[in-house]
Amino acid sequence: MNDAMLSQMNVNILSKTWQWLAVLGFTVGLCSLSSGVQAQANQEFRQWLAEQQSRFSAFRDQHDADFARWLDEQWVSFDTFVQQPPAAEPKPEAAPTWVEPELTPQPPVITTPEPPAIVAPTPAPVTPTPAAPPSGQRMTLRYEGLSAELRVNQPLQGRLPTRVDERAIADYWQVMSAWRGAEEVGRLVAELARRNHLNTYDQLLVMHSFAGQIVERAEAQTLLTWYLAVRQGMQVRVGYDNDSVYLLVATRQSQYNVPYVTYQGVRFYAFSPQGQYPLGQITSYSEQHRRASSFVELLPHPALNVGGTWTLKPVTVDMFGTDEQFQLPVNDALVSHLERYPQLSLQDYFAQPMPLPMRDVLREQLQPRLRGMSLFEQASYLLRFAQFVTGYKTDQEQFGQENYQHPIESFANGYNDCEDRALIYALLVRDLLRVDVVALYFPGHVATAIQLPPRSGLGSTQVGGATFYWADPSYLHAPLGRLIPQVEGRAPQIIGVP
């Protein structure tokens, strides 16, 4: 408690004390009240003083106290908006097939040994120093393959009325401010994040899952997640409409197809792993908690670990007329986790590295095959791999809507379309060949282009004065320098890949 807070509290208490003394003096002056009545008045005063001290000490600092006051004041209405992906033409129902005018030399096919078994990154047991004695309430935090226990000395308090509005939310914050269990939860989540490379969006999903394990109503789960996220310093808000209460999150990356409100120039996106979003207007408070200032990160760390078991999925790939056997690394827990992520821009997907266990297993299989080839042959080999390692299905056919997939999702599903194939190829080229590659965006199609030594007769795009040769993983059997007929001759938007 700082000096300003103590000063204000002393002023309030002194003012109230003079009021009580005036009442008591008036009572004595009239000589009309018994000593028992005076004793009762003294007892009421002591009770009031204890209540004021308890109410003030419930807040951890001035920011919490200010925020509680703001929640009691004016709330405002916000319009929700939805950012749509760039307009696109219909994608090809089936992947086009390149018909070679004549046979071309085949790159050498090198037999590779069986890839080693994947060693999953096992989460280390989380045993933070308990802030509460062993007699406290034991809780278990579970998320996908992660699990950790904590002890909370103070039971969770605070029940919501049937209808959640600003009064209910303000009261909830007031009650939760006295719950010291949030500190134990925060320390545990921070330790999980450190050990397992969780970004802040991963941590938000963990806290949301934990909240759902200890409260029953969806509204209570949302409000508890909100409170815990504020305590972690995340830039979040909460709002409500006639139907429900919503957690609103300011993310570092833009989201598509997710409603958002704008507060002081910052977009706050609705957070809902179940996909239940607000429509129209929602009501939220007019100020922001001073500590809730950090943008939430949506790019996964390459060493992200949510537990689960890594397995090998065997596939047969047509490599220039020869069937070759590969084993694709898949982790169902990681796939399930990534499916809870919102849709981001293509730029953000192409900026993400592969998960390290996935990268290592693909390296073990592909590097021996690439050995002895020229750079052009290596790029051609990886292009053929990206063309046939999965089947082709449009997002509309698979999901009923546009849905960009991480490579591990593509491997688990067994099907993907143009942007997913382009992403797989770009990541492989970046990791194995160490050359620059960009994505080529057309309405209705995504391909790639790779920087290689000059070669005549191949389609290319100029990027920053350098020549990048086309590589289209959705054009089956097509060599470098070719794009599907639907887009050839059109100018693409260049999406840089770091």
C-alpha cells in the first residue's frame, strides 16, 4: 500500500471518525441515551472501521483500486466488426496436372535408412514452491497433455447472478480481488510457459481450460479467465450483450473472421475456442486496467510443447515415377491445440517455423536424399515432395470455409489445398536449402517462388531486383518455372518469407 493510498484512506477514516464523534457528543449532551446505547454506537463504529480497512486491503495496489472504481462508473457500447480475408476467386476443385511435353531427366533417387523413432519433448514436472501450506485446497491444472498441481489456501469465492451485466461484473472483480489463489495460478502458468515454450495465447488457452475445470457456468469461466489474464498483464477486456459475456483480447497479429471492438485505437478480438462470438453491439467499461497492457502473441514457438505423443504416419510419395516411403511426424495434442488458434494472415503463417520435432524428423529423411544433387535438383525434389506428400482438397470441401493449416495439421488430416502446400514447400526450402523463398498470392491461388542461379526458359518473378523462379506445389508433376493455367500471366502479390 503506497503513501497516497494510505493518505486517502486516513482522510476517509478521519472524516467518518468525526461524524461518529459528533453523533456520540450529541448523544452525551442530551443525556438522553443510556451507556448501553453508547457502547452499541462504539461497536458499530469499530465494525465500520474494520470493514473499510478490509475492503481497501483486498486490492493489491492502486491500479486494482482504480479499476474497481471504474467498473462502478460509466460503461459504453461498442460496435463489433469482422475482418474478412482478401477477396478470392474459387479455388480449383482438383489439383491441375502438368503434362510434360517430353521426358526430362530424373533427379537421382537415393535410398535412405529408416528414420529414427521420434523422441517427444516430455514436459518436465512443474513443482513451484507453494505459497499456501499443504492444508490448502488442492487443484489440478490440465490442458491437452500437460498437467500440474497447485494448492490454494483460500477457496474460490464469487457467484454470478442469472443475468450478467456491469453491476455483476463489478461485484465479481471486487470479490475476486480478495482471492489470493490467483497468485498461485499465475505462478504455475508462468512456470508451465517457461518449461514448455508457451506464448501468451497458449497461456490464455491454459487458463481458460483451468477456469472451466473449477467453475460450471460458461459466463463464470469467461470472467475467471479475464481476471487471471489481467493479473498476468495481458491486454484483455470483458464485455456483454443480451446473450452472454465475452472475453476480448488485443493480439499482436490481426485475426480473420473473428469479431472485434476498437478501444483507443487498439483492436480487441473476441476470444472463444468454441467459436461462439458476439454479433452487433456489446457493452464494456470505459477504462482499461493499467497493468493489462501486453499484447497477446499468436505465433507459436518452434519448441512449443503441450504434451501428447509424437507418432510416425507412413506415406508413399510419387517421386518422379518412383514410389518412395516417408514417415510424417504427427502429435494429436499439438494438432488439437493449434486448431484452437484463430485464422491469421498468410504473412503470419509464412513467418512461422516448423515445430522442432517435426523439423528434425523430416531432416533425417530428406537430407540423405538431397545429398549429391545440385541446388536446382534439390529445389525440384522438394517441390515434388510438397506436391504429393498430401492429397488435395479445398478448404470448402474439408471445413466448409477458408482454413489455413499449420504443416502438422496438413500431415494429420492428410489433405490440404494451395496455401498449405505452399507453406510446406517454403518451410522445407528455408530449412534444408537455406535460400530465399517468397509466397505468390493470387485471388483463388497461392504458390511460391525461389531464388536460384539464373536459368533460361523458366517462369519467374522479380523481387527486389532478384529473380525468383516459380514453384507451384498444387500443380501436380509441374517442374520449377510453371504456375497453374488459372493464374499464369497474372501479377501476384508478393508475400515475403523471412
